[in-house]
Amino acid sequence: MTRIADTLAYLYLNSLDNTHLISVIVEEKAVCPYCWESIYFEIDTSVSEQEYVEDCHVCCNPILLRVNSFGSAVNIETAKEDDGF
């Protein structure tokens, strides 16, 4: 009995861990507030609200990103890091 209970507990815990590991990465376009180029960002839609800094792929300046995702819809706001939102 102990071996079956241990196996069931192991399977249950692994199923819980796997739900936290599932994420959907999508590529979305936004405009750099420094050079005004349209660039693509990889967005993890498993987190509904995010705010972070990523360098522009064109001019290398730090872009402050605010990302909101609702199902399949993703909204990206950009600002200069020093200016903030």
C-alpha cells in the first residue's frame, strides 16, 4: 500500500508542478520611444501584468515596458526608462 500511495502522491505533485511551468510566449510589436523603430518583444502571456526594462534591438537604449495580457490579446506600453509611466 505504501508504494501505491507514494506513486499517487508523486504523480499528483508532478501534475501540480507542471501547471506552473506552462507558459505561452508570443511575439508582439511595439515602438521604441527613443528611435521610433517598430521592434518585436517576446511576451510571456502566463503573467497577466508585467513591467520591466528591455534594451532596444536597434538603438540599444533601455525601454520601460508595461505589458497586460488578456487571453490572446496583448497590450504593450513603452516609455523611456528615465521618464517612467
